[in-house]
Amino acid sequence: MTRKSLRVGIRRSEGLGRLVSVRRLARLLRAAAEREGVSGEVGVWICRDDEIAELHERFQGVPGPTDVLSFPGDPPYLGDIAVSADTAALQATEMGHSVGREIAFLVLHGFLHLIGYDDLSELDRSRMLKRQEELLRAFEEEEPGSWEPASRQRRSYGEG
């Protein structure tokens, strides 16, 4: 039996800093793809509010920033996901977890859109968010650890 795989490319906007472990984020997407039975390639861009606001208005006609956008591609390229680090930081504070975990949650949400999930109706949204939580929880149980890059963890723990 051939194992399906997902190629993941992740980039950050210049000057953003390392808010999330990109290696862990890529492993999350590969694990989700395996559980969903899909393969291909996906691109992730961790950007700022002003950058995602430009995309939001250009492609959806909605002014202002949003947390995550997804842009379907042509298989085997599944598409691109843009996540605002600024909005993720605000939402992380509201949810009581790290910015890195919020970015992971949002990237996973964008990925599910790319593979066919939708959240336009209340029923579809509920189904999608339930699956998103299941995938994230399963990954965190299989691979416990921090969503922050190791260098940020050392800096945080080394202070004081």
C-alpha cells in the first residue's frame, strides 16, 4: 500500500518573527492530510493584518483583515493558505492559548477548506469546526509539545 503524503511550504512575512514552529505546523498538516486521505502540496503564508486585508478585499470584496483565507489550487497543488499573525495573536488572547497554537488552528481551518470542507451553513460550520478540533487534538496527543519554536521557548524560560 502506498502511503499518501503532503508537501508543505511555509513562509512568514519579513519582520514577523518566529511565532510558531514551522516544522510542527508542517507535521500537523501532514498528519491531517493522512487522516483525511489526501495528498499533494500546499503553501502557507503567515502574514500581517494589512497584507491579509489586501487579499480579503481583492478576492472576496470584503474590506479589512480576517484571520485566515484559503485559495484552492489545481491538484496535485491543493492551494494556498494565508493566516494573519496579528489577528491570531488577538484570538489567542481571547481563547487563552498561545499564538502558535492559534496559528496552527487557523492553518488547519484553511487546509480543511482546501480539501472540501465548508462553513457557509451552521450545520457545515459545526461539522468543520468539530473535525478541526478532532484533528488538532489527535495531533497534540500523538506529538505533545509546544507550538512555539525552540528558540522562543528557551528565551521565555531563560528569562527571570
